[in-house]
Amino acid sequence: MPHFLDNYKQLITMVDALCSTISSALDGQITCSAGCSSCCTSITVFPVEAAAMRETLANLPDHEAEEIRRHVSEHADDERCPLLFNHRCLLYEARPIICRTHGLPIIYTNDGRRSSDCCPLNLTNTESLPGSRVIDLDKLNTLLVAVNSIYLSQSNATESPERLTIAGVITR
């Protein structure tokens, strides 16, 4: 299955580079850091993201993977992300794209209108930003949907093309 995830891994590399560039350019204005988990709620993921999470979990030592499964199972119905433990992600390396971009300034379309947002703890003294310092969530989501579609067609995935809960991904 690893080659089926190549497009997704390339997208992750691009997203991580974009996030790093934006964070560096906004030097000191982004307060999100390790241990900051106030935005970490229970979300759903695309099948391609689920496959990447499962692959990472499968590559962990058995006892570590089983501990993560147990923790997620115990927190499956929480409003907070079931992968959170002591304000840190238990599967950080394989976190979904939304988690990688969270807190950074984004622009998106809602009911036909362009809106912007970012973590209220960030950019507290900034009134405007150039477009190069903002993630266009619509474009990013279009890429993710395309990569997911390619993954589903190439991998002959047996799972639904619909989004999946993290608890369902990890405990399955």
C-alpha cells in the first residue's frame, strides 16, 4: 500500500513547507506550539488520511500501537481529539492536514463569501496580512479531495469514500 500514499505524502510535504514558511515569516506572532491543544477537537478524516495514520500506527512497536489504540478507544466519544494525551498528539507524525494548518491564518469561502480566520491567540497585534502569509483553505481542500480520489481509485480501498472518525480509523 505505501505507493498508494505517495501523492498524499507529497501533499503533506508541501503543506508542512507552507506552514513553516508562514510561521517563520510571522516570527513571534504565532503562539501555537507543542502542548497547545485547545483547538484539538474530534474530527473526521478522508480515507487517504486514515490510510496514512494506519500505516504510521502499523510501523510503531506493537506495545506502543496497542497503547494508542487503547487510549483512543477510551476517548472515542469525547469532544476532544481521542489522540490527545497530556495535550500532545499520540500520532503527531501522521496528523491530518487540518491539524497541520490549525492556528495559522486561513482564508476560505462560506456561503459564497470569502472569510478569514486564525487562532485567537495568534496575530493579536496584526491588522492585515499579505496573501503569501495566509493558507487558502479552499485550494488546499481541493488538492486533498483530488489526492483522496486518486488514492481510492488506485488502492481499491474497501472503506467508504466518506470521511471517517479518528476513533474508527485507529480502533478498526
